[in-house]
Amino acid sequence: MRERKVSVWSEFGKKLNSARSKIRLPKGSEDSPKRFALRTNDKKQEKTPRQKYVYQEPEASVLLNQRAVWDRIKGGEKPEDALGASASVLKVHHVPLISVIVTTYEPVIRYFEQTLISILSQTYGGYELIIADTSLSSGVRDTLDHYRDERIRYYSVPGNRGDASLINDAAHLAEGNYLCTVDVGDLLTKDALYEVFLCIMRTGAEILYTDEDHCDAAGRRFDRPNRKPDFNKDYLLSNNYMQRLLVIRRELFLALRLRDSFDGALTYDLVLRAPKSAVRHVPMILYHRSSASEESKMAGREPDAEAAAEKAALEDYFRVRSIRAVVSYTGRKGIYRIKYSPNIFACRSDVGILGGRVLSRTHKVVGGMFDPQGRVMYEGWDEAEGGPMSRALTVQNAFAVDARCMKVRPDLQKLYEEIVEKPESEPYVDWQKDPQELRRRSILFCSRVRELGYLIVWDPSFITVV
């Protein structure tokens, strides 16, 4: 009977293909291929096929050079001499000790060992590894017996305590200037702490975060790279985007501490409460998030617990600051919407402009947010297309926004009319003929507003159709 089905469908397919070959569409037909092309892409831009992501480890010569720098510093050389940099380039002149904290409870030993090896393989040697183990068995301790390294500090902690309490106690025991945590199963790249060290020396940052990707449980296949923006306040208020690797100055951590009530969003709550004047982004993939660690974290936790904790952290942030705002889910994982009452300008003194998206009548992005080169971000994208991490559909701060879709702080109205030469309430009908002038004036006005110390907020749900 199964062979008969294959034969029937094969004969049907041949007849269908024969019938299709005889069809000829009349010129100007509503169903012509040209018509479909116009519907799907106004400018007929061909999107390049998405390339498969491949993580590339730094070349061996680069890693050797990094190890040589550390060896010279360990040998007594000044950091500027070892790095070959002038003292004026460095903001910090003492070598930071980084405390890496790993909490464990009856881990799968092969995953624990993978994490351990990734930390011990760092090209920067100025770190200590603190392991807070609540396991009843001796698996973690027995594994560490095979790794004789003076930088490893093992603590057996009685009772199965929560991560917040464990990490807070480990931070008190730490001797480093900076702290970071690594989950069992996750991996640091070999150059992770070296790049963190460089950023600290050059910027004096108090909080640092890096890009990351995901890997399988064996740590061999990598995908879903998360390339993050530099610090972006309103993106942070919409999305817990910093994630891993997150490094924070120890004194600042001890002043803030993790809070048990936000389990599932411990570091998000910490970052929201922290001062943001010395936050730096290291734009390199330095952390591999393992499927093994994700499965372990989800075990015994409600499916929506993480989102609920993140939402609660945001609500607490606004409550403490007496900002009247409602936090809601968007339907996209990890993305939240903030509704200010009565409006964003009344609630926040740091916002000067609210911008949005300019769409064509065929629902394509034709304007809205500009990058520093004056290019329209997400140009040609469908209005429902979010892209990686849904950034095209997430509220964030912008370099500049389009005057065709813009709301301006009341006390900036005079400046707006001076530069744009029209009241905000008037439409831009005539300006369609001169888009370059429109773009120039939009960017000039936004630049002046940023110089005055205001933020520009881009909200993709705020739309103008042209």
C-alpha cells in the first residue's frame, strides 16, 4: 500500500508541472511576478543570505603575545611597559585582580570540568577562582584535587542556599578588585580576562560587559551570537541585554549586593540599581553560554519565573525613583514595554526627543533612526521584522531620529523651529522632494539636543506612514 501512494503522488506531480508550464500571465496582470516583487521589496534590494555563524578563536600568536604580557607584568614590569603603551593612555596604573566566582550544587562533573579548564586556560593570569560548593557529595572537591593551582579557593558551604546568598558571601571572601560569575557548563574564551584587563586599564570602568554566544553541552558547536550595543539606557530598560560576561568592581558590588527577592534576574536588578557613569562594553565574544547550564538553571524553576523577576526588577527601579510607569510584556521573550504617565517628558528630565519609525504604505521602513554615518537603520525591513535579539522592535536610545516622526520636549521647541524651520505640528508633505535636506536637519537638531545633555529615545511603536 505504501509503494502505491508514492506512485500516485509521483504521477500527480508530473501532471501538475506540465500544467504549470503552459500557464502564461498577461502583461500588467495583478498576479505578475513584477507585482509580487514590488509588494515584497519596494527598492528591490536583494538580502544577502544569512551566513552560518562560526566562532573563531584568536590566532595562536595573539594568545602567546597576551601570555607574554602577563609574564612580564608578573615579573615586575610596569603595565605600560609590558603593554607598550604610554602612561597617558592608561587610566589605571595598578594591575587588577579579578575574582571569578563559580557556585555548584551536585553538578555534572564533566560540565564542571569544562568550565574549570576554560578558566584555568586564561592568557591573563591575574585572577583567583572561588568555588562555593553546596554539594553533599565530594565530586567537585575530588575533581579539584587533579588541578593543583594556587589561584583556586574552594569553600564547602553547608545547606542548599540560593545563588544570591552564595555569591554575596563569596564576594566578601574575595580578594580581587573586580568580580564576575561563571555558570557550570559555560565557557570563557581564552582571551576573556585579558580583554577585561585591557578595558579596565584603559577606561577605569566600574562595570564591564562583553558579547556572548551559545554552545552545545560539549562546547564544540557555537551559534546565536549576541553582539550588544555600547551602554544604552533605554535599551537596558527594555531588555536585560548585558547578561554575560558581566564584571563589576568589588566595592560597588558589596555596596549593592544581590537580592534574593529577584532570583532569576539577580544581575539585572544589580545593574539597574548601580550608577551608570562608568559602564563599558567590550565588543568581543568572550563568553560561551552552554545549553547544559541553561537546562540546569531551568530545572525546578517555573517557565516564566525569569521574565517575572526581570519585570519586578524594572518595576522596583521606577518605584524607587518615583517615576509613574507601567511595565508590561511585549510577547517577545525578554523584551518589555514601559508606558510613562502622563508622558515620557513629564516623567524623565533626561529625555529631549522621542522618535519613531517612518514606514511606506507597503509597510517597509524608509526612515526613523539614523546611525552616526547618517544611514537609516533597518531600511527596507518589513515593519514586523525584529532581527537579532528583536532590536529593530525594541525601545532604545538613538544617535538621531527622523523629523517626520518626532516628539520634542516643550522647552526645546524653540531650538527645533530654528533648525527645522517649521512648527512641530506641521506635516512634512513638501519635504518628500528633498529627503537629503530633511535628513541633514533631523541629524543637526538631534546633535544639538545631545550636546545639551539630553537622551534621544527611539520607540518603534511610534509610527508615521508616508
